[in-house]
Amino acid sequence: MEDINFWIGIIATMAFAVTGVLAIADRGVDIFGVLVLGLITAIGGGTIRDIILEAPPFWAENQIYVWLALGASVLTFFAESFFTQPQIYRWMLYIDGFGAALFAIQGADKAWGMDFGLPVAPVILGVITAIGGGLLRDILAGRKTLLMSHELYAIPVTLGCCAYVLVLNFIPQYAIEGSVLCMLGIFGLRAAAIYWDLRVPKMFITKTR
Amino acid sequence: MEDINFWIGIIATMAFAVTGVLAIADRGVDIFGVLVLGLITAIGGGTIRDIILEAPPFWAENQIYVWLALGASVLTFFAESFFTQPQIYRWMLYIDGFGAALFAIQGADKAWGMDFGLPVAPVILGVITAIGGGLLRDILAGRKTLLMSHELYAIPVTLGCCAYVLVLNFIPQYAIEGSVLCMLGIFGLRAAAIYWDLRVPKMFITKTR
Amino acid sequence: MEDINFWIGIIATMAFAVTGVLAIADRGVDIFGVLVLGLITAIGGGTIRDIILEAPPFWAENQIYVWLALGASVLTFFAESFFTQPQIYRWMLYIDGFGAALFAIQGADKAWGMDFGLPVAPVILGVITAIGGGLLRDILAGRKTLLMSHELYAIPVTLGCCAYVLVLNFIPQYAIEGSVLCMLGIFGLRAAAIYWDLRVPKMFITKTR
């Protein structure tokens, strides 16, 4: 289990770095900006979580995440035309969605394991782990953030974290099964949103003036 | 006293969430964005303060603040047309100003009580508590921040925190009276600014080029 | 040595505040905004570093940095026309580059001394110390950040931090000489970039679409 978790985390980190760089590549960013923004997309969310948890940042303990994020960012810089092929890019979006699902549940789990602000804080911290890095990247790159788009990205993440916290609270003996199911639930919703290009319905959006 | 403080804090939290959501509602934000931005406006400043103080975030210990901020945000989403009535909105601005006054003094007080970087840090942390959440919201929503407006909002807050730190330093036996007076002073200045639509005088603004 | 370090730090802090204020002065910022943005430019990077290191912020222990940054910011506000003279401004840029070099090596050194996430984290934290304050300022002021410009600012800083970490790792007996050399190397590259108006070569920049 631990092992699978580790390998999924590795893949998710790289996918976050790749999609993170692709998101800002059309703005004329230099190689340093690419490295920083790719790194922040990949490890920024977990870093904010750890700061709020008053824990040392996870990448200070296991630096493999930093190396992989930097490596994936450089690779994306030099192989941009490969990753922007529609077919490949679509694959990246699915892997990114899978990464978000994993990071969200891992984040909620870490907060729950530290007995931190139960039951609300684990949900908040799971969501931050999944989307915090992308928010930081968008702010630093001067892009509209996810919060102002109407993508179905954060909502599946939030629902999944809520469900996982309910599992941990009411049927803790099924924590492992629950974590897998919640992850799959998040990924399923996100994959459906990518596949059918679903967005937040208009009735849940404030009117622009 | 404790009790009054608690209830004022409750009201201020909700007012911050309401004005926080109203500030970005005209940009077409979905319900998730509304929840996050309302929550961040209400608890973001105190969270930054607690991170700098190396204290656990206040909302992890008492989750009522999170629930109220989320509740007020949802309510504002669905009852936007109620809150944007000029008369009601004006009331909200006054309550928001009152909340800022309370949060500022509470923030300065918390830093002082922890003996943290006296005497400068309590002023800085009081100001952060009052305006930090709004700054985060504006950054995430891609809005011009308070720092770039010429509103008389942060200046009363800063003066009030300075005055309170002087009280704590020179006449600590009047700490309670002083805190009430500083709060009223901040609120008075802010209310005057709302009522007469006062702004920072031109001579204190750099020339645009 | 300690003493020299302290005085260089003092000068660098003030230079950061001055250049920080000048960078946003053309946008019509009021005196409060000037104070906050000057302060954040000067002490923001070190504050982020200390938060990640779970150390108390350096300015809570020695408040001289806050006073100097505020003083330099007010001074810049009232004497803007002095500092914007081409000759003086150029001097400020050099001093700012020198400050960045010093802050970077100090930041890397602090992380290394705390045995924090060796060997990757000291590089990251050195870079954050040097450029974090400017990034925060630009975000709060709604300006394009350094990451999206093609200035040769962060790259010398990063190379210098990498070199310093190599020194600390392989020839720790030359730590002092190494720190001076790395600082001079960063400053040399930055000064060359200012003098010849060098920028990141086009081949290291993604294509805008």
C-alpha cells in the first residue's frame, strides 16, 4: 500500500509539473520561470498544507519530489511541442486529475492523522494540497486563477475530501477502502468533466455586471 | 468581556464573509469560488498572523468561524440581490469596518500576549489580521488590492494598532479600556470615511506616470 | 565578519525598500501602500524563508530591519524625484543587486546551519530570501512578477546558491571564503546584466502564442 502510494505520488508530481508548465508556456517564460512555476505547481499545495499544519515541508524530508518536479519542468520546456499535441495533452490532463485526487486524499489524511482541527480542517487542507500549487502558479504568472474559471476541478476534490472525512469519522475500520473509493470518485468526476467538457452549471455562477 | 469579544468576533466573521463575497460577485464566480473567497476573506488574515506567530490557526481550534464564514458566503450567493440593496450594503460596510477594528486589536493583543517582537510586530500583525484576508481574496480573484486603492481603511487600522501598543507599553493597567477605545477609534475613522466618502488626500499619493 | 555582515544587511535592507517603492511609485500608491510594499520588498523574502524553516521571522528578533525599511520607504516617497534621477537610480540598482547577493547567501547559510533539507532546500530558500519579497510586492501591486520578465536577476542568484551549497558540502573548511566568492559572483553577474542590459537569451524563453 505504502509503496503504491509512493509511486502514484511520483507520477502525480511529474504530471503536475508538466501541466503546470504547459499552462504558462504560451506567455514567453524563461527557463528560470519555467523551473520555478513547474516546481511550485507540483509542490506548492503540499507546502502550504505543511505550513498550516506546522509540519516541516514534505520535500525537505524527501527531496525526490523536488528533483522530479524540476526534471519534468525542464523536459517540458525542451519538449513542449510533444506535450502540446492534442492527444498527449489530453492524457496529461487525466494524469493531472489523478494526481489531484491522490494529493487531496493524502492531504486530508495527513491532517486527520495529526488530529488537526477535526473534522473541518482535513477537508480544507486536502483541497489546499490538491489546488494550492496551481493557485500559486497562476498568481505568480499573472493568470486568472482556477477560482475564477468555471472548471469542474475543485468541486470533485472538495466532495471527495468531505466523503473521506465522513469515512474516517464514522467507519474508520474501512479507512483504506474508503481512501481508494474517494480517490476514484474524485478522479471519475474529473475525468468525466474532461471527457464531456463539463463545467459548473450557470445557476451556480454569479451574474457578471 | 470574553463573552462580548466572542460574539463580536462571530458577527465580524460573518460580515467579512458577506462583504468579501459581494466584492467579487460581479465577476461571475461559481459557488466553489464564492465559498473559498468568502472563507479566505473572513479567516485569511488571522491565519497569516498565526503562521507568522508559529501558533496553530485559530480556526483549527474553534471551527465555528469556518462554519459561519461558509454559511454567510452561501447565503450571500443566494441572496445577493438582498445584500446589494444600497441601504443594506451600506450597513454591511459599517459592520465590516467594525469587524476590522475588532480583528486588528485582537491580532495585536495576541502577538503582545505571546511576547512576540515587541513593540513592532504586534502592530504589523494587528494590521495583517484586519486586512490580510481581503488582500488574499483580491489576489486570488485578480482584483486590484486595497493597497492600490486610496480607501481610508488600512490607515485607521494601523493608527489604532499603534495606539493600542502604546497603551500596552506605557499604561498596561488600562489595557481593557484602551482596547475598547482603540477599537472605537478605528471604527469611528472608518465610519467617517464611509459616511463622507473620505479618501487618502492627494498629497499622500504618488503621481502616476 | 559578523559585524560586516550586519552592516551589509542594513544597507541591503534599505536598498531593497527604496527600489521596492520606486518599482511601484508610478502607479499612484498612497503612503500606507508605500510603507507596506517597501517593507514587504525588504523583509518579505526572509519572512517566507523563516516560515518554511519553522523559525521565528528574523525581524521579530531584531526590529532594526523593520524600522530601516519603513524609514527608507517614507524617504523614497518624499524624495522620489531624487531617487528617479537616472544616475542615482542606477546606483540603487547596483546596491539592490548587492543586497540580493547577500540575502541569497545568508538565506542558504541559515537553512544549511539548521540542517534543513540538505542539499536542495538551502538553494531554494536562498533564492526565496533574495527574490521572495519582490514577488510579494509585485503580486500585491498587480504588477508582472520577476518570473515573467526576462531579467537576469534570479538566475545569478540561483547559480550562486548552488555554488555555495557545493562549497559547504565538499570543502566546508572554506565556507567563509566560499560565501564571499559566491556573493561576489552573484553580484558580478547581476552588475554585468545591469551595465550591459543583458537579458535571458531567446532560446531559453518559451514562444508566446
